[in-house]
Amino acid sequence: MSRKYSNQDPSYDEEEVTGEFNDDHISPHNKDGKEIMYNEEEYLAEVGEMNCYCVPTRVYGFKDFLFRTLGWSLLNKEQILGAFTVALTQIPEAVTGALIAGVNPALALQSTWLMNILTAMIGGRPGMISGTTPFIGIALAGLVEESGVEYVYYAVMFAGFLQLVFGMMGLGALMRFVPYPVIQGFSNAMAMYIVAAQFRFGKVAPDKSYLAEYSTRQLVEPGHSWEHITDNDTDWNLGSSLVVFGIHVALAFSICLALPKLTRIVPSAFVAIVVCTFIEHIFVRQPTDFRSALIEDFGLVKTSPLEPIWSDSDITMPGFNLDTFRRVYLYGLAVFGTGLCESLLATHIVDELTEVKGRKNRIAIGQGVGNIVSAVFGGMGGSGSIAQSIVANHSDGITNLCTFLTGAFVLLFVYAAYPMVNIVPLGAIAGIMIWAAFKLVDWESLLQALAALLPLSIRDRVNLDCKTPRSDALIMLAVMAITVCLDLSIGLLSGVLIAAFVFVWDSSTRVIVEREVNAEESASVTYNVTGPLFFATAGGFCDIFPLEEIQFDPDEVVILLEGAEIYDYSGMVALKKVYDRFADLGKVVALSSISPTSRRLMEKTAYMWQGVNFLEVEEVDQSLDQSTLISQSVDMD
């Protein structure tokens, strides 16, 4: 743990404490020869630190070890209990991802604990949970069907390599191009997806037919988010089981929602799991014949020993050659895009919850390392899990220690304590996940979208004053619909493209040209251009200067660009075309007041501006001061 000493003991000073400790000035014994332990009041611990056995001194004796362990446990009880809760809720999610891909759930569980531990140690956003998610299963389903599970490992390693390159090149800054309405729509869509996913627990236990059904799942398949609800291939559980399942869901949701208002000593999700498990086995199964589905009914939590895939006798790995790469690279790209999108968006959502900015490039590197290592040891890869991160943060698990312990608990569950995990009711897990979805929904954005779609008369009648631009509301709703109906990556990309199109369209109508004529001599005219000049405005800008009108202009023409900005080659071509149009009529034309950024862009194509007249700002100001100006505004339609 990080410690800060008080000034009560003169043997320590601030410089010594921040440096390295050695046995020359810190003695483990007093003058009487008795062993001493550091005073709890002498240091200030930090939540989430793991080096309490080394700082401020090494451990001296068993009593010192117990004292430090107890103090560390009390300090980090929220991190420990939150990690325990998330580990329990993450197991069904990982199993679901494996079933969708059509592989053994052991691959998903292996990846889940490995990725949590590795991202916590190497690079990860504090409080963000990683592991196999249903979206990763969707990306790999086609590869399993076409080539077999052995090729999954190569695809995941390729995806991890791309994520490493993405992080090392600093491309995490691309997230700034994701507009906030897209984030809102994605959050709401993920909440809907999480709620829909819980309905699969109300059906009979998955079997080979279930695996076969999902192994044919395509990367883009409309309606897949709710297909497990509407299909007829798997049957719903019996009525009594569904009733008990629903009771567990309602109870767990109510505990998670109400308990934090009373106390936050123990995470509410942990209490919900304990209470529902106790009720299931004491008050439901013992005195009655009723029962609900448990985790063991959905997928047994047990994996094979950890060893590299090339030394595992149960796996026949194909050679890595050009043919193998051709088989896996498209699916590797799908895992790369899906995993990176979900991880970076999970980071953004956790940033909003904690008001602490995560390092996106480091997160991408951590995800890449986690995917590569998990594939080497027989995992199917993963990404940041938005739902589990919500559960962790609302359980006060906001540090990398929580992420690390989540992986450690999953490791414990799948190798040693799986009998204890298998008895947890799925209804408790579903209730916690629905609560996480409830917390994930941006309710204000839905109200804003409703206000944007209503006419002004109705908004005034119901006193709705939270309207956002209709374009932003439509972007959010489009992202929600595409993400739920098609796919995460497609929804995100579609939202960004729609937002970019709306921005370009709106910017294309913002070029204004004011015509100012010298009223005394009428010997010169100044066109004051305001707005962006780029590909979307180039054509309209040229149309403002038709030959049949500008031929009657005075012989001296100044195009004033003080309020304009040239952004691309199309803007430069449009400006040069207007200049040439005046010059061909025999008029003396000059460009003036070009911004520094536009000037730098124009200097790169200096050949285009040979023979073009440029005026300094002072020359234009003098000519304007000597004239009475008549202004004519022209707005681009």
C-alpha cells in the first residue's frame, strides 16, 4: 500500500518516505529487543493498492503479516466483494458467448479470468471488467462452422495483434470522432440487449441442438438480439420454474435498487446473490417440488488444466501458413473491431460514471495482450464488458484491484470452487443484469428525444423544455435500432457516418457572402466571405458568382476571406475558379485576409496560385475606411 507518514516521529522526513526504505534507518525492534509493528495511525492507505507487504517496510513476523492483511482487507472490502459479485455474474455471460460461437464454454471461462488479470496488470481502465462477451461469440461463429474451433485461436491472436498496433500507434484518439448522441444511443441499445439476453435463462438447458443453432449465426443477422425469445427450437421451462425464476429476478432487482439507499457497506449485488441462493435452496427446494434453473443447468463451470494450445493433446492445431491466414483474417478483423469498439465504449461509460478519464491507448494495448495470451492458452478472446463494468462500479469496485480479483475469483471458481458457483440461481444473475441495464440507460436522452419529436404546441402544454436538435435525436434512435437489430460495430459505425453526414449537410449551408461596393466612385467591390470552404460548399460557393451578374461589377474586385476557412482541395479549387471567373472578364482581382491555417494549406499547392494577387490586411482596411459601403448578403441554399 502507498503510505504517507505523519510528522510525529522525527526519525522520518518527507524525502526519506518518498524514496527507498532500507534497514539502516528502520529497525524492526525497539530498545528492549521486542518486535514492533508499524502504527496504523502513521500511514494513510490508498484503496486498490496491493503492495502493503513491502511498503513502508517488509513484513516482520506472522503477527505483522496478519495485521497488514486485516487492514488491507478492511480497506478494500468493497473491491473484494464487488469482484466476487462480478465474477459470479460474468460466468453466465461468458458461457453465453461460447454457446453463440458454438464452442466449449471452457474457452470462454479461460479467456475471462486471463483477460481480467492481464488487463489489470498490463493496461486497463480501473474499474473496467474484461472477458468473453456475446459479441465476441457472434464474431467467431462463422469461423467455427466453416473451419473448426482450432482456427479460433489464430483469429483471436490476429485480433490481439491488431489491437496492440492500434494502441501503440496512439489511435485511441479516434474516439473523439464518436459524437455524444452515438454514445447515448449505444448505451441505451446495450441496456436493451442486456435485458433481452436474460430471457435465454428462462428456457431449457442448452444442448447440442442449441449449439448447432448458434453455430450458424452470421455476423450480420437481423433480429438476432431477440431470436432466443421468439424461436421455436428451444422450449420454455415449466410454469412453476418460470414463476420461481421471475421471483428471483424481481427480488434481486429490488435488492440492488433499494439497498444502496440504506447502506453501502456491502455491495447490493452480492447481497442479492446470497439472498436468492438461500431462498432457492432453503425455502423453495427443501419444502416443495418447485425449483428454478441454476448456473449448472446452463453450463457447468469447470475447465481443463491450463496449458499452451500447441502442447494440448486434445487440440490438433493446423500449421500457420497462407491458407490458414486466408481462413481467419476476416474473423480476426471482426473480433478486433467488435472487441475494440466495446472496450473503448465501456471505457467512455466508466469515465462518465467515475469522472476520471481513462487512457484509451493503454487499454487497447492491454486488450491486445489479453487476447493473444488467452488464445495461446486455449481461450476464445474477449473485450471490455459494459454490463459487468456497470455492476462493478455500482458495487464500488473502481480500481484495478477489483478487475484483478475478478479474474482471480473466476479462476478459483472454474478450477476449485465450481460446486459453490453452480448452485447460484440464474434468476439472481438475471435480476442483477437487469439492474445493471437500468443503470446503463440514459433516461434523460430518451426524454430529450421525445421532446425533439413533439411539436412546439405539445411541448409547451406539458412543459417539456429539454429539447435537443432533431438530428441528434434521430442519430441516437438510429444507433439504438441498428445496434439491437444488427450488430454492435455496425451500429457504432452507422451512427458516426450519420452524424458526419448531418454535420456536413449543416455546414454546407453556412457560407455567407456579403457584397460591399464603394458608393462614391463605384470603382471597386469587396466580397466578404464567411464560413467553411470544403467539398460540400464548393459548388454552392461558385454558384454565388454567376457570370451574368458579376460582369457588371466594378473593375477592381477584392475577395475578403477574413471569416472564411479553407479545409480541402475542393475548397481551394472553388476559390481559384471564382478568381479566374473575374479575371477572365478583365477585372483586377485580389484575395485578402486569408487565415494562417488556410494559408498553410494553399502553400502546399503553390503552383495553383501563380499569378494570383494577394492584398495585406492593412491595404484592405484603408480602402474600406475611404468608402461608404452598400451590403448585400447572399446565403447558400
